[in-house]
Amino acid sequence: MDIIIEDGQEESPDADVEDLKEELEAIQITAEPIIEPIIPTITKEDFSEYPESYKDNTNKEKLILAYVENYRRQYVHLFRDRKPLFLNPLNECGIEKFVCTTLRPTLLSYKALYHWQGCAEFVADYLTMKQLEPPQELPMCLFSPSTILKRQLGNCFDFSNILCSLLLGAGYDAYVVSGYATKEICLADESRQICPLLQPKKEVVKEAEKPEPRKYTVKPPRDLRSKFIIKMEARRKKEAEEEEKKKQQEDEEKIAELEKPPPDALYGLRIHAWVLVRGGKREVPEDFFIEPFTGQSYPPSSTSFLGIESVWNSINYWANMQNCASGCKDMSFDLMDTEKWEYMLAGSDQSQIEIPDVEEELYDLDDDEKENDDEKHLDMPATWVLPICVTKNQYEMRCPQGKKTTLYKKAKLEKYANYLLKDGLVTRLSVYDNNELTDLKKVQEWFENREDKLTTRVHQDGLITEDFVEGRPRSLQQHVYKASNPGPEAERTMTFFHKARVNGLCKREETPTEMTEHFVNRDDFLYLRHVLFGKRQKKVAPATAEGPPRPILKITEKFHRNDALPASKDVEEQIFIIHEDKIQITYHREDPNITASTRDFYKPPNAEEKGGSLQWSNDMTNTFQVNPHGSPAKNLAIYENLLQLIQTEQKSIQAVRSSEEEVKDILMDRQKEELASELAISVYDTERNDKAKKHRKELERLAMEEKLRRQEMEMDYLAPFLAQIGNPDKISKTQAFKLKEDCLADLKQRLIDKANLIQLRFEKETSELHKRQQDYQQKQVAMTKEDEEQYFNYCSEAMFRIHILELRLNRHKQMAPHKYMQLEQKLRQDPRLSVYF
Amino acid sequence: MSRLYDTVEPSVIDDEMLRKAVEEQGPKEEAGKIAKQEGVDYCDVLSLRLDFRNILKVDNLWQFTKLTKLQMDNNIIEKIEGMDALVNLRWLDMSFNNIEMIEGLDKLTKLEDLTLFNNRITRLENMDSLPNLHVLSVGNNKIDQLDNLIYLRRFPNLRTLNLTGNPVCDDQGYKLFAVAYLSHLVYLDFRLIDEDTRQKAHSLYENKLGELMHNEKQAEVAIEAEKKAAQELLKHKDAYVEHLNSSVLFESMYKEDPEGMKLALLPGLQDMLKDFQDKFVEVCMKIFEFGMKEYEKRCKEMREFNTCIQDAEAANKKQAVTVIDAFEEYKKKLFTELLVTSDAEVQERKMNEYHEGVNETWDKLMGLEMQLVDQLEETIKDFERNMTDLMSQLVEYIQGLITQVRDLENSHNEKLLEMCMTVLEKVVKNEMDEELPDDLRMLFVDKDTIVNAIGASHDVHLIKIDNREDEIVTRSGAWLSGHMQKIHADECARNRARVVEITNYIDHLRDEIDTQFMP
């Protein structure tokens, strides 16, 4: 621009031109602040840190740039009213580069990045977005992915560039799209969208299978109600429902109207870049868009994307020939269709059609032609950017500084890297009642790597719900309690992993005066125990830490049917009304019966203390028997039953007390854990696991020491002899000879000594054996079997030892001269003595 | 050891002895007092000890049906008897008696622990009906046959065996023999069998044991097959077509037919007979197949009916139970309220309310029951109609097939007659080139004789076929009426029981409030 203006200044000195000049200058001033922030960022850079490919273009790149220029000219010529294409922006060193070469397909070694969801989320989290300045113009430059990843800052083109590289690396058929989108998309403004974590999951509602009408199903009893009245009733109900529905719909519409974004002055002009993933590869059923700022996927029919100028990936570049008047809804993404998409490199089209090898051979002639064709076409030069690499640490930190906050409609989502926060928090979702995010409704927190196995905590309506994974002591699975009263004897619900518990407890619900426990799969068929507590009596006792336990008023226990017992003996429900000294038993119903036998006991007060010596009287029981003709139970049996029930009552009271204790213990544990909030570190995590680190360091240190020790071990064989002559600095010739002689003599002596020693041992063994043999021959007859066996054992062992000694001696004899020669050789080459030999 | 007879007077198990024993061994203290007051039924006693009483004969134990443990050691019993009623017995101790033979244990199928220590038993036998036997103690007896131990192989649960003091133990290989043949044993003669012994025993008797096991296995397989065949036959009988899938009927026709047998020897008849049999059996097969098919159909129909009835009853029961539960809830509330109020007027009103509630409940329950009765009645009628149709179809079709059988017989008879005529002619003309057996020749005396013989044979055959047909018709008819009667009777009994139950419950409800709140 500057150049043109300057030219104008020189060539036309007229008054008109002067005017023009003035006008143009006025424009220049307004334009400056737009361009300036870009140029300084480039010029400020120190290019030395970039490799050659960043600072210069290869011949092939130059060729392709020329090609690109040609393409651009044709395009401009043909479509004068269309906006320029994003083809060859400057890179960080101010060099023009073709956009396709800025892509570098990469597959990183993280499991999550093998799927598009993981890639999109990573890119969205890892980089901080920067909007285009101005929003309706293409950026001047496009940096390499490695630079962007280092800076963790980029615009939509940078985002799309990296995401597309990752997707191509993972095998997706992905393209960068340059086009237009709504303001919300361009600014990554999700505050009008529902948070993806809050979106109601689609539940597959299974329709209850209607039982097939059987041949002999009994007819239902005749309905004697008036059909007309029922019909009228139904009609009225339906009308009311419709009214309700209508009203609701109207309300919804009103709200939607209110929440609509304000009209955007630049609607349809805002430039944006995103990623297109085409169906066909990696089991992707159909085309979709990925918005790189948020990592969300959109169908091509989405109203947020308003138009497409061009698409490209590392193979080719296509300009869109279709009308975008109605957004991308009806657009075809069949890039082979030259009517709709104008490609840049003709040759690379072939890469899209995969021709099987066999066919190629069959049509050899054709093939040759094709090859000739190929040669004529220019193919894409190799990428100029450095490989994309993300270290494990970077990957785990995710967002810049490990933190990221996203605002959604009536919700705020905060993300933290693992191990960043001391309490292991990784995600926090706050849901608000209003759009201004002031009226907090619900807070949901996710944790990772907690030592206490806490995974989520939800704070809603004054209730706190904590979820745990398996592996806690006492097998707690979920804990719901009031935020205002977290102490014992308050309202709470605890759910347990019942399979891990000995008593099969799966749920315990509490209120200040009640406690209900649910059990699963118990041997005694108990499935429910309900306790009613009374108020504590105020005592003037010395104030202890806890006070007396709450008095138990009533315990109700329910049992499943035990098929081993007859129903009339199998207790379904037993109620201990403790403050009335009453026990109520209800038995199970016998199969066809509709009534159940019951029995009430009125026990004398303090019966449990007297034990077995309870006095019996007939008015202690009251019974109802289903079968009036059955013989009534014997008093003896009833009496024994009562004694047993008194014991059961005590056991139940015990169980209740221990449950109370357990609750207290769990609460105490939780409190301690919350205070400590320790994080568990995997044994495989070499970075964070201090113990493992220490261990490794220790091992390294040991290895080092061992090495040093070995070095020392290689001792100087001349040292003792040198010491004899007083470690002189210089050795004379005679001394050298003498040293050599001494050293060799010493070795010789030692070798002989060793041989002698072996021989000595050999002789000793042989003589011992001989002696034993003689002994054996003398006493052979009188010997017991065991002695004999012992003797044979000894013989075989002795023979073995003798044989070994013999072998050793032979070997020693063989090796000794070698050793001698070796030493002599060494001495000859010894730097101290070599002067004289 | 056994005592001499005349040292002490032998005693008899009589009522007094039993009463005393039960009382002594029964509950103590307060419970004992109660027991004494109301008396203990023998049928409730679980364990009984009758030791050191000089009992000679076991008797009068028939009332102790629930007994699980019986001790009669140190008596002078000579014969195991009188224990057939003790079907629940698990623990029997008859050591130190004078028993000479194991017997009388057939009914004690639950027996797990049997002690016959110190008796005069010579053989292990008569214990086939004790599959649960876990512990067997027969020490200090007179068992002398090592092979007799093989008898114990039939107890898969036998873990403990005591044989010390028997002559058989003097045998050198006794221990290894026992261990080898009774591989499930854990304890032998008060000692744990160690792995070493087991190995040794196994290697010693490997061959013999293998053979034995092979035989046992074969016997087992044979029994299994027999069982299966019997089951199959039972099924065929239920379908009324037993043995029709083979030539049994055809053979039975000739079995009681001496003339036919004789005639069968006629030259050239063999082929014809063969042809006749094939056709005959083919039709029989058709009958069989149809019968089985119909049987399956019937079974399915019955299953369907039963499930539907059960469903209806369950649904009805559920409704009734909800009614009762609701009332029980109300009752509980009312009673607590009644306990609290002292106002006579309020009490009166509440009581009236309660009685009304009881009446209402009665109405509801009876209404439900009436509804169920109506529903079931209708369904049963439907079922009866369908079953009658099915049965008549079956009978008609089978009768049709049997007519075919009869036709076959008729045509065969005609052919036979024709053939005999030609033979007779030849015989008369002495042109017969083959020799006929004598008794067959006797028939070919003149035309009447041969015609009579053939007619007799034909009649026998027809009677057989008619009998079979009648059997099918009568049996199927009897089954149908019996089955339907049973269904009706069951339904009737069910209804009675339910009505009694409801009445009983309502009475109880009325009594309850009176006993609790009436002064």
C-alpha cells in the first residue's frame, strides 16, 4: 500500500492528485494501527533460533509459490468480486510460505490423541485463542505449529493448522477450512451454549415389552364405570395438558427471544478457520466440522458456519465454487467434483484415487501415460516446519499454566491439570441460575489421583454428594450429607460397595431420629433394618466428650424368604419396640395365602438381664395363625422362641450401636483425609514418584561407586615391589631388571604354592577315602543298612571331590605358563620399565 | 463286651422308660417346668439317649418321627429292628450290643453317622439305602473278609471308617487294600490317611482297581440307559402309542395264533408276510408319530393353561395382599390412637369405625375371591373344551389309521386264502413239489379245515387290533375326565381354603379389638 501511495505522489503533481493524495493519506492513518501490531511481532523476533527452512525457500518451494501466484491471478481474474484466498502468508521469519506446506501430519504418542475428540480437546485446551484483527480480514502471517505450541497463543488459522496436522497424523481425512462464521464462533463465545457436561444424555427408553396375550389369560373383571364419563374426563385432561404445553412453549420462545445475541454488524464478514473431517476414513460415517477454539463438533448443516472460501490439507488446495448464500447447509464436500471445487495441483488428485496394484499391471500402457502425466504435474514440496512435539509434561499441563476457564450459558467450567492443585481437583463446573453468573445453583467438582479415592463432589441445594471409587476402607461408594451439618446423627445417606463388605450393607440412610440400613445377599436373609431413636435424656452427668448414645425406641428388621424353612416359621418382619418391652413378629405368607401369621410378645421389663431364668406366663404372647385348623404351637416352643428373640434383640441393638460408631469413624476419616488431601502417585510415574526417584538415584549412585571401585581394583602389580625399594621417582636399569625378576619370581612362587595346595588337598581326600574303604571292608558284615548307605554316599561324594581336584590341578598346570608369559609381557610393556626392554 | 443274659433282667422299651428319658434329657429350669406342664410330644423330640438300660429289643419308637440322634449303646440288643419310622435319623449309635447282622436300616435314608462298635457282625451288607453315610464305625466285630470292604465303595460321602479289632485287620494288606478301594476315605481307624500311604496303595492295586472301576462305570452306564428308556416309554404311554414305533403289535398278533404260525411255513408266504409286516409297521409308525405330536401339543396346552392360572392367582393374591396391608396399617394407627385417648365417646366412635372397616375389608376380599372364581371358571371351561376337541381329534385320526391296519390285515387274509386254495389243489392232486411240515400238512386235509384255520388266524389278528384301538380310546377318555375332575377339585379346594382364610382373618380382627380394648 505504501508503495502505491508513494508512486502516486511522484507521478501526479496536479491539484486533483494532491486531493487524492490527501485522501489517501487519511486512509493510511486509519489503516496503520491495524497493520502495525502484526509487523512489529515479526520484526522483533530473533530469527537465529529458527532453522534454515524457516528463513529461506527451497527451489521447489519457490516454484510452488510461483504456481500459487498463477493460481491466485487466475482466481482474481475470474472472480473479481470474491475475497482473496488465504494462500501464501508470511511465516515467523517473514518469508512467504504456501499454506499446505505449513501442515505436518503427526501422530503423537498419547492415547487420547488417536481420536479426533482427544485431538480437538487438546488443541482447544493447550492454546490460548487470539481473535483476528480486524475480524473481517485474513491474517498476514501463519506461523509454524512448533512456534505456536511454544507460545501457546494463536488465532483460528493456527489452531486449525495444528489440529488438522494431528488429525491427518491419526489417519483422518481432515482439511483446514477458511471461511466465515458467526461472531460467537469467531470469538469462541460459548456463553450462549449449554455446557457439554450439562447436556442431558439421550436415554434409550426401552419400551416395556407387553406380555403376549396368552390363550388362557383370564378376562379382566368387567368395568362398570360409565364409558362416557371416562371419555369426557380424558378429553378434559388432554385439553389441560395441551394448554400447559402451549404455555410452556410460549415461555420457552420468549426466553429464547430474550437470549438471542444482539445483531452483529459484521455478520457474514467475520473470517474464521476450522477443520473439516470427511467421512470414509477411520470409521467416520459422515462429514463434520470441528471448531478448533472449543473442540466441539458441528454438522455441516450448522447455522454457525456461514460460508467457505477454500479448503486445504497437506496434499492439495481447493477453492470453493459453490454458492454460500444459505451457509454450508447444502454444500457438497466431494472435492473431486471440479464443478464445485477448483483444485490447485492437478497431479495430486491421483492420490485420492487408490488404484489397486493388479490393475496397474494389467493396464501397463495406461500406466505409462499416467506416469508421464504425473511428471508434468508439480507435487507438493516437503513441509518446512519443524516436527510437532509435545513433551509429557506439556501434555499433562494441558492449558497454559495448567488452568483454563470457560463460560457457558449459566455455567462456568474450570479445568486444571493433574497434580496442579493440592487437593487433586481437575474440573469444576459451576451452574448458575441467571445469565450474569451471580446466583450459584450447583457446583460439581471432579478429582483425580486422590489418596482417599474421591472422584466427584456435587454441592447442590445445601446437599453435598461425594462419590468414591472402589478401594476405600469400609467400601464407601457415595456420601450425601447436608452442607450445614456434616457431623454425625444428621441427615445423610451413605452408599457402599456391598460386595466388598462382610455384612452386605449397601445403603445407610440417616436422619436425626431415624436410621435405615439396606443389605444385599446376606446369609440370614436380612435386607432392611430401620431404627427409630428417641431424644437424649438430659443428665447432669459430668460432661464427657460424646455423651450417652441416643436411646433406641424401635428396631424393625425385614427378611427375605428363606426357602429352607416353612413359611409359617420363616420370619418376614420383626419389630422390637424397646421402650414398650414388646416384640412383634410377622411371618412370611404361605404360597396361596393372603394373610400372614403374626405373634406378639410382651416381655417383662429387663428380661435380658435375667438371662434364661425368665418366668413364663400365658399372657406374655398373643398370636394369629393363618390356618385355624393347624395345631397351635407348644408353649415350650414359644418360650424358647422368646428367649432367642431376647438375645436377637440384644444383637440388633449391638449392630445399631456399631453402625453409629462406624458412621462416626467414617466421618472422622473423611475429615482427616480432607485436611491431608494427599494425592496418590502411580508407581510407574517416574517424574512424580519421589520414592521411585530416590530409588533410581540411589541405584545410579551405587552403579557409580561400583565403577569407581572397579577402577581401583585394577591394582598396580608393581606397587609392593616398588615399595620395597622405597618408591623411587625414577627407576634405574638394574632396579628395573630386579623388579621384573622379583615380580616374576613372586608369581612363580604363588603358582607353585597353589599347585601344591591342590595336591595336598587331593592327597588328603584320597587317603581319607582309602581309610574308609578299608574300614568298610573290615566291618562290612556287621554293618547296618543305614551305615552302609551312608558309606556309599560318602564314597560317591569323595570320588566327585577327588575328580574335581584332579581337573583343577591339570588346568592349573596348563594355565600357569600362560599366566607367567602374560605377566612378563605386561612387565615389558609397563610404562615404567619399558624404557629398559 | 457283651454281657451274659442272666446277670441282669433284660428290659423292654416301654412308655415309662421313654417318658423318663425324654423328661430327663429335655429342657431344664423354667423351660422344663413348662414342658412338664403341657407334656412333650414324642414327635417333637430331636435326640434320645437310651444307653445302659439292658434293652433287648428295640420297640415302641414309631412316634419319634423327627428324631435325628438316637443313642442305644451298651444294651443287649440282638437285632436292628423297629426303626422304620425314624426317617429323619442322622446319628445312630448301637455300639456295645449283641447285634449279629446289619439289617433294618432301609428306611433311614438320611443317616450320616452309624456306630456299631463292639458287636458280632460278620459282614458289611444291607446298607444300600444310606447314600449319605459319612462316618461308619464297625470296630471290634467279626468281619473277616477283605473283599467285603468293596461293599463300602457305594458310599461316595464316606470319610471316616473304623474297623479296628476285626479279624480282617490281621491281614497284612488290609490297610492298603482299604485305602486303595475306598479312595474317598480321609480317616481310617482313627488316623488320617497320609499321601504316602495313598500313593503306595494306589500303585499296588492299580490294575485291579482299574478293572473294577471300568466294570462299575459300565454298570452305571447301563443303568442310566435303562432309566432313559423307561422314561421314554412312560412318555409314550402318556401319548397312548407305546410300542407302536416297532413291530410289537404285529408280532403279538402272531404270538397267540397257532394256525398263523403254522401257515407261515407255507412256501412263498415268507415274502408276502414280510411285505405285510412292512406295511403294517409303517402304519403303526404313523400312528406313533401322530400320537407323539398330539402329546406334545397337549403338554403345551396344559403348560399354557397352568401358567395362566398361576398368573391370575398371583395377580389376585397381590390385590388381596394390598387390601390387607392397607388395613393393617390403619389398624396400627387406630390402636395407638385408642391407647392415647381416654374419652369414652371418642373410643366408641373409633371402635365403630374399626368394625366398619373390618366389614369393608371382608367385602373387598370376598369380592376379589368371587371375581377370581368367575375368571377361573370361564378359563377352565375353555380349557376343557379345547382339550376335549384335541382328544376327539386324536381318537378319530388314530381310528382312521387303525382302519387302514385292519384293511391291510383283510387284504393279507384274502391273499393268504387264495394262496392256500392253490396249495390245497396241488396237495389234493399230489402235485406238490415241496415237502410240507407235518402239522402244516394236517391243515391241508380239505377245504373246510384250511378255511377255518385261516379264519381263526384272521379273527385273532382282528381281535388284537381291536383291543389296541379300544385301549387307546378308553385310556385317553379316562385321562381327560380324570384330569378335568382334578382341575375342578383343585379349584374347589382352593376356593374353600381362601374363604376359610378370609373368614378366619376377619374373625381375628374382630376379636383383636375386643380383647385389647374391652374392659
